[in-house]
Amino acid sequence: MTIPPSFFTITLFLITFIPLSLPTVVNGLGSASTAAITYGTTTVCGIIAAEPTQRVQCYQNGQVISVQPNISFEAISGGGNFFCGLRSGGSSLLCWDTSPSYSSFQPRRIYYSDTVRLTDLTVGDTQVCAREINSGIARCWRGSNKGGFNFSSPREALRFRSMTSGSGFSCGILKNDSSVLCWGNGNYIGSEIQRQFGNLSMSSLVAGESHACGLTTTGTLVCKGNNGSGQLDVPFSSASEFSGLALGSNFTCAMRARNGLVACWGGSNRFEFDSNAIENISFESIVAGLDFACGLTSSNLSMICWGPGWPSISSELPLRIVLPGPCVYSSCNACGVYPNSEALCDGSGNICKSCQIELPVAVPLPPKASSPPSKQPVSPPTTKGRNKFSLAFVIVGSVGGFAGICSIAFCVWAGVLSLLRKNNSNSVQPNNVDAVTVTDSIAPTPSSLKRQRSGSSTASKHMDRTRTFSFSELSSAANNFSMESKIGAGSFGSVYKGKLVDGREVAIKRGETSIRTKKFQEKEIAFDSELALLSRIHHKHLVGLVGFCEENDERLLVYEYMSNGALHDHLHNKNNVEKSSSVLNCWQMRIKIALDAARGIEYLHSYAVPPIIHRDIKSSNILLDANWTARVSDFGLSLILRPESEHESMSSKAVGTVGYIDPEYYVLNVLTAKSDVYGLGVVLLELLTGKRAVFRNEEDVTAGPIGVVEHAAPLILAGELQKVVDPRVGLPELHEAAAVQVLAYTAARCVSLEGKERPSMSDIVANLERALALCEENPGSLSPATLSTRSE
């Protein structure tokens, strides 16, 4: 229920600050390839073949977008909502934001050098890394909404043969012993992956969100990291069987070396990515986003995508043909030159043939296009196997005989594909020109997210991923919404645990059934808000929307089920009194949960377009999944900031929850992103002290309630941290002391009474990443002056 904040916080604000004039506060996972996925905006890009320049072209939301500048690139790689490209020759590195509100993708140069050339471009969810060609030194950057913090690079003494990036971490294969080394801003997953690989000698490595796979020097496929969905369980005898790899959030796909067929494993039902739509299709390469994968077909170099996160059934994307490899001027190895290589590169070098695919096929080339439009609507292909080019093959004079032989080989090969498939199924850097700000180069344009009624389409391009349920389906799933199924309450109703007919466990939020007009209108507003927001955003630290139901006066939302419940219950349940009684009773886990939540809110503020303010950040709205990953939930009170609002919004009345609501917002009715920062600060203090946002002092039962902000912040700033830490966890060990200091001082700055004194969410994420790293590295103590507390 929405209630005003406690009197003590507001009184303190009124006494201290109302006389002042408060200013306005302004506020792809994997490795290099010729194709890339930006999973946050469901964008697929490729480097185009058979043109004078090897330019980049993208497909997003039914449209083909020609990316500027029109220059040649040798590799691209995608992340959360942006992708980057390495210019041919490795002299410069450009990145593009793919937010769907933008009319075109504008470039942002983050590296340029005439002398130090780069290779091995790799983009994680927010970081960009590349390797110096001559030295093997790894260089990394990190983008943010404003300025930002560089993603940490490994020591310059280390030399790498190749690199890859996941979510918050990057890994590389060392030159000296072919072992795996991972790094990042405190991401524990990278450290765990490195530990699991141990002393294995690797020849290749590709990262997903929280796991990595690669081929050993003997050709065996090995996967390490998180195995929550079976993504590490290679289902076949793998020695010398696989070549290309693509890893997502909870799945792995691998391309078979002898025929280019793809096998996938992991996901919610272990093999949900092993789609029948690609059963007999041979690929040259594959790439992955969080919840879908794409591949470059051998038959005609078109892109095909599949998986639960792809908004349509598998079909060819309407891109021009994509290069199967970079065009190079150096000589190729013993495996030779790719068929029609000179034509594919338009005379600008050759493509080296992969030694791992036995039967590459001479591919058709499109007719020359003089000047393709920058953005054009397209219709989906009508037939999956249809060749989209009018010419069957381009036979360049001197290689005509070779192309004919390849064509015959292809016919023979196609005849045995199904048999093979059946058998397989059984068995600060030099000349760094600009700071990395790949997400803020263009102001978003207004877009309505109001869901349309009576069966009309929604404004969200992600709405087609959500399922429409009937009320009877959900009633049956939740045992007729019995009290035994009730697990909590949200912004507009009660939440029930349910089990769908396909076996999935879900959380079902049912709107209050009151017939009072005001209550119904409030329910409608909250329902519309959550549906509009959750259907257009996707992040691993936000609770995912499965579907919805709208029948008569019933309004229900169906979410992913978070089996470990709310953070609030773990911190404040009376049964959780002993150190051994909870997984959360260790400092490293509490800091990790704080970081997870901060990353989810940072996504809303910095990467959602337009930005979103949650307005009800509290520990009961931070849920924990089966892997103890924290996710922000309940968007019923959230607001979208329009571009013209300059990152603030006037509100008719302040809403929120007692103990968490920003006092500046409550008094002035001006909402900014710093209001969410205040709420998160209270949650950080809960994690630090173990006390509720508002509590009674057990040592003075006659005293009234007090807020955790008033209790803890003054003691933290006075250097008396030991007086506020949760006794269930105890005083931090020597190696944890600095990390807990970072957590405490960050929390204290978050709850500053004036919004301009609070750090941005990017600052908070950077501090908590540092705190998590300190838990593991023990570099010694630090003071508040060393923290990132930059206000905007």
C-alpha cells in the first residue's frame, strides 16, 4: 500500500533545507565476428559482402538500417543495447547505440591510433575490450550514461592470444601457456570461471552471460561457470566434434566441425534452443544474445535467428549477404581461400577458409546496389528456403571450374544432411580520442507506451514475446487463488504462486477485485504501467514478464517465479537469528545482492529509452531467484521520463513507501532519478545493519519508531561503523573490512537529504563492484575520500 513517509525524515528535511533554493538535477555477448547481436533491443547486425566497402547493416523491429559511417569493418560485437565495430586494419574502434527510439544509429569513436592497432574486439553487456595486435596487451573500456568509469583492464605485463566478454567480466587465453585468465570490476563469475578452467590449455574461448566454453588444444569442448540450466552439460562426445560457439544467458550452441550443423543445450527445458527450424541448416558462424541465437547460413550467407527471445519463427533476415569472415590482404594458411572470396570482398582482399568446416559452399552474390537507403521497411520472407537473390551463382572466370565442382559437392552433401543429423543427435590508452559514452550520443524521441485496448497492437515491440492468458488458466494454475497459494502483495494486488500447464512455476499478480470506481482506476493505472514497461525492457536484474490476462474486471500479470523470495523476508524474518540460518548472512553475498539490484536500477535510468524511474525501491521489491541473483520487481508506480523533462518530472502527489520515499520528492513533488537512489540507499542500510527501514529501538522500548537512515548514517559518517553492522553477520573479517566500508559510505551518500549530493546509479554500481572485488582481493582499507560519489 502507498503511504506517506515517516515524520522524522520529512521534519529533518523541512528544518534543514527548505530555506535553500534547490537547483534542478540533470541527469552481445561473446567474441569478434562479422555478425553481432544487441540483445537489449533485439538487433542483429552484419558486415555486408560484395560491396566496395565492408559496411555494417542491421535489422531491428522489421526494418533494415544502414549504419554510418559507410566504411569497411573487419569485426563487430554486440552487448546490452549497443554494438561496436573494429575498422579494417584495426586503427579505430566505433560504437553505436541501438535504442529503438533513435531514427538512426549514430557512431561514437572510443579509440583511434595510427601506430597501435587492435584486434579481437569483444563486447560484454556494458564493457568493450580489444587486444593490441603486436603486443597482445588487452585494453578495455566501459560505457555509461554520463562520463562513466572505465572497465578494468588486466595488467600490461599479461599477453593474450584471444579474448571474449560476458556479463561484467572478460576472459582471455594467455600466450605463454594457453591458460584462461578472467578480469572485471569485481565480478565473481569471472573469477569462478577462471578457477574452474584451472591449468587447461585452450585454443578458443567464448563467453556467455555467466559461463564460458572453449576448445582445448586437443579439440575437446569444455564449458565452465554457472550451470543453473544445464548450459555446461555438453550432451555429446565432443572431441574434435565442434567448432564455432555461441553462448547466451542460460544456453550454449555449438557448430559441428564436419558439416556446420548446430546443436544447442540448456535453457528452461534444457533443449529449448535446439530448434527444429534449423535442423538441416549448415552454418558458417553463430552468435548469441541472452535468449536467442542467430547464424550465418552456408547456402546463401543469410542470417537466421531462433530461440524463445526471438519475436518470430525462424526465417531469413532481409539483410544483404553477410561476410563469412573478415577480408584480409595477408596470405591465408594451409586451408586456403574461401570460395568466391575475391567477389565477396569486391577485390579488397580475400577471406581465409576455416579449417574446421569440411565443405564450404560457393555462395550466391546479390546484384550491385549503387546506394542503398539508410532505413527501409521490409516484409518477412514468405518461404524459409527461398533464395533471396536473383542470381544463382557468380562465377568469376579464373575460378569457374572450382565453383562448378563445389556445386556438385553441395548437391551430394545436401543429400546426406538428414542422415548426418540423425547420427549426430545420438551421439586510459594511447590516443584514446573520446571517453566511452556509447549510450548518450542522441536524445531519445518521445514514444507512447500506453497499451491499446480491445485487441489492438501495443506500442511495445516486445509485447509479442508475452503470452495472453485466460482467467480460467491462471485460476487453475494458482489453485483458484487460495490463501495457500498467496505469497505476497504488489502495487495493485495480491501475488500468488502458480504452475502453468507446461510445468513452469510463475508468480501471478491479481488486481484487487473491489468494485469501487477509484480502486478500479488505480488498479488499471498500475496494471497498464507494469505491462507497458515490462513488455519493453529486458535485463537479468529485472523480474521478467511472462504474460497477462485482461478479462472483464480482472487484471492479472504473470512473472517469472523467484524461488528464494524477497530480500526483505531474508533480512527481517524473525526466524533468521543465527549466522548459519541464512545464505545472506555473509558480507560477500550481501554486497553481491546490493550490486545486482543497483545494476537493475542503473539499466532503468541509463539504458532504457526513455529512462524509467521506479519510485518504489525497497527490500520487498528486490526478489531472489534460484541462484540468489537479485532482481528488481513491481513497476506499478514507475514513471517514464520524456526527453523534454530533462530527467525530472513534476508529480501531482508523491508516492512510495514509508521509510524509503525520498524526502526531497515528498516535499517538492519533483521526481528525479535520485529518488530511486535514496530508496536503494535505504536498502543498502538494511543490508548493512539488518534493521528494517523503520524500526523500534529494542534498548529503549519507550521511544517511538526510528528510521534506519537516522540511526545508521550519522554513525557511518562519524567513523563508527562497528556500531551499526548486523550482528547476525558480525564484524567483517580482515579481508572484508574495506568492502563493508565501501558499502557503508556508499549507502550514507545515497540517503543525503538533497538529491544533488547523492551519487548516480553508475557511481553506485562502480563502488559496489569495487566492494565485491575487495571481498576477494583484500588490498587494505580505504577512506570515504576514495569512493566514487560524483553528483550530477
